[in-house]
Amino acid sequence: MRVFLRSINTRLYCASRDEWAVAITEALLFGSVGQAARFAFDEKVPGAEIVVRCDLLEQEVALPLLSEWCDLPQPASTAN
């Protein structure tokens, strides 16, 4: 699973606090929805949505930027 921030209006991907990119390969990659939301709120990224992509599916899921996403529990480690 890959998590990104994207502008709702321009459809550009967040590349840094003040930079946007057309190509998803240039976008910031977040480890979780919570990390993306925290970054967006902390850095005051305007008009963003969270985009989740999975290589197994050809679709993406766009989520609204909600403060509740910042407090999501981290997945449990599967390391033995």
C-alpha cells in the first residue's frame, strides 16, 4: 500500500511542504494514512486529500482529509 497527498483542485501530488508534482513518482510517500494526515495538518497543506494505492489493484482510493485520521493506531508488527 502506498499513501500520498493530492490537491483536490489541481490533482497534483504533494512533493514537499510547498511543492507539487504531476508525476506520482515525485510525490512524498507516507507510511500510513495517519502520517499523511498529520503532515497535511502540521504543514497546513491546503486543499489536500489522501490517496491510497495498492499494486494489486488498478484503482486508487481518495479519502477526505479529516483530523480523525491523525490518531489512527499503527498496525501491529508482524515480526517474530
